[in-house]
Amino acid sequence: MWELLMGLLIGEVVGKSRVGRFVRPALKLFAIGILIASLIYTCVVLNAVRERSRDTHVHTHSIH
């Protein structure tokens, strides 16, 4: 799997060289970081939607 990913993203030469040993963990950390950031963003957005949907914020009619 890593050989295919390295071949697609960086190239075969980097995937099999000494640099590949450092790029693979960096890609793993980057992917984990994106996953954590997306989970935090999802929680914040869902919390905001839940707060806006509460009865105290929803007005059924306007006085004006």
C-alpha cells in the first residue's frame, strides 16, 4: 500500500530511498492531523447547529 501511495504522490525513487523512511511517517502524521482537525470541525459545527435549533433561539413569529 505504501509503495503505491509513494509512487503516486512522490515517485518511485523517493519511495525506495532513504528519504522514504522519513516521508512515510510524515504522511502518516499529516493524515492523522487532518482526521483530528476534521473531527474537531465537525463537533464545532454540529454544536453550533444544535445551539441554533434550541427553542430559545427559534422565533415562530415577529412582533414587527
